[in-house]
Amino acid sequence: PRAFHPRPRSTPRPVHPRRLEPIPNEVAMTLASSVAAPKSTAPLRARRSSADPPTVRGRALIRCASEPTTDDRGRSRRDALLSLASLGAAPALTPARSASANVASIYKYEPVDALPPAIADSGNAKVPIAAALRAQTVYAGYAVPIIEKNVTAHLGTLISLAARDAGTFDAAADTGGLNGSIRFELDRPENKRFLNAVEQLADAKKEIDAKCSQPIGWADLIALAPAGKARYAFLRDFCGYTDRFEPRWQYKAGDITKIGCDVEGVVLRPPYGSSPEQIEATSWFRQNYASTGPLTGARVHMGRADATAADEAGLVPAEGSSARDYIEWFARMRLSLPALVNLAPYVDDTCEATLRACPDCAGLFRELDTKNYQPGNLEKPLIKSYREMTLRGPAAVADPTRYVNDDGTPAIPEVNGRRVVNVKQLMDGYVDPYPVWIL
């Protein structure tokens, strides 16, 4: 066999063109001296020894055999380079004066003199805003099962009630909105259909006020009721207690003949923990109806101020109005056309049919119709649009410390002999009689 004789390397390996030499001393000294001192001496010239090889194992290496290591002020080349780097990084590390002033108000406490008088005079002025909002969420979670127990009105009726109350909002004038004024407007012909629902809400409010240390406001109650009852209605649809979906889209525990959620009488029990099928039901429900929970994905804002009189009449289009009237109504509230399409079935008996005949809305309705077959496809945009509508007006200036005790805890009684301070504790132990885990 032919012997292999490697070719001897006669020339050094070339330096990669991108491997640049380090900054010479004269450049570093000149830049540092020009910034640090008004007058500087002549830069020191570094002499490069020709005896040193340009490369060692392919790495560029520069050796300055006789160059001085310090300048006339005793600074080394390393000190000069560090000084130059620190000068370039110093402006970025200096915080702005205005930013530091806002840290305390955003992340710690609101200044007492910046709060409204009603809050500043109470003992809640020093409660962190984030903690107060969490306490309000727990208060809402405590109230939702009570609402579900006392209010038997259809979900659509409650959404219509809230939409009529919130529909008085005028973005340009910053008036109206969901403020509970509809309870003074039940004598109007378009609102008489809500009389029974308001009476049931009054029963729920009476029980909530008796159990909690702070009564719930009418505006918050009207906003919370549809969002809370929607989750229980979605669970019934998902488990096959209604004909909302075809059987192939209803969750069944193991086989097509068994319903996937535990029920005792009319009470829906938590489906997790009793069997692998129940755990699977919980997972699929939360996945299909993500971002619709009033305590989590679509949190209901609390702390609105209640109106003491009726709002002006004629701010909500009457039944039988034209499509242009409905569109201009939502434009006045600065709400989008898709939001109007999602809420159209709950505005009045003629709104949806009128908008379906409108060329501007027909395509949006076709999109909803084509994906209505699967759980969550219609419900998620509905809850999103409902929340956008209820956040207009009074919700923007809501009291963040309402329903919050002086120590920052929610204004609810103990649950199973334990003080509840967060949503997880409420979901784990509170059933009165409906569970909170689905919210």
C-alpha cells in the first residue's frame, strides 16, 4: 500500500480577516484622556517588536515588548479602557428622576393626598392597590354562588339588563355607563321585562349584604351577575345537560351515555377528583372556555359608584331601530362593530335580525355561524365584548378599596372556619352551594 506522507506546513496559518487586533494603547489613552482631562500630554507610542510572531495557533497575538504600561498620571492601559467603558455605560445606568418618583405610587402605596376624599378618610388609604384588587376579586367570587342560587332569570335576560344599563355611556361627554341606574328606569316600556330579574337580584343582594361586612353595590351586582352565571351555563352546555351542542361535542365520562359532571339535584359539583374522567372534564372545560372566567381571564371590575337617579331616556336605541342607529350607538361608546355583533342577540328582539341584513355586519355574522358548533367559539367573544362594554364609564373611576377591610383582606366572612385571603383558598373550600372552581 502507498505510504501517506503529510505535507509539511511551510507558512504560518493565516489570520482570519474578522479577528481584529486589540485597540492600541495610543487610541485608548487618547480617548480616555480627552474625556477625563481638559489638557493631556502627547499619547505614548507603542512599539511593536518584529521578532514576535503575528499568530500563535491561529489566534492573533500582539506583544508590545518595550511599550510603557502606564501614562504620566500613573494609569495603566487597563484602567484607561475601563474608564472609557464606564463613561459609555454611565448614562444608561442613571435612572430618570420622574421614573423614580412613580415607583412608590405604582408598586407600593398610593399617596394619601392623591386619593379621592372618600378613600383618604377611610382606613384603606394605605392598602396596596394590587392587594386591594385581589381582595375585590375574592369578594366577587364569594358573591357569585349566592347570585347563582337566588337568580333564576335566563342568562340572556341578565346580559340584556347590563347592556341596557351600560348603554347610556357617552364617551365624548364621559357620562352614563353601568351605574345601576336601570333600577330607577323599570317603568319605561323597554325595561319592564327586567322587573323580575331585578327583584331576584335584590334577593341576592340582601343575602350578600347579610353575610359580608360591606354591602355590594347595585352597579357591581348587575355587572357581576351575567359573568358569573355564564360560567355555570357554559358548564351545563359542555356536560350535555342542554342541547346547545351536538352529542359529539358534549363531554361524556367514558362513554356516550354518561354525563361528564357530577350533579346532586340541581347542584353542579366539582368534576375533579372523583375519577380520571372527571379530571379530564375539568381540563377540557377550562381549555375550551379559557378567558371567560369572572375571577381570572375576564375579571369583573368592582368598586363602581351607584347612581341615585335614572339616566336620561333615549340614550339606548329603541326596539325596531335601524342598523345605522345601532352602529352609531356603539360608536358613541367607542365600541367596535364586532362587539355589537357579539352582543346583538341580547340587545332587543329585533337587533340581531336588523344587523344581519346590514352589509357591514353580514360577514361578521357568517364567521360566528361557521364556528358556533364547538364549545367556546361563540362564548369567548361574547364575554370579551360584554366585559368591554361594562368597563366604560363608572368602572374607569371605580374605588379600588371598596369591599376591602382595613387590613387589606376581603370583606367576606370566614369560610370553613378559615380566613380567605386569595382566590385559590376560595376555590378550594367554598361551596355555597355552587362551587367556585369553575369561575
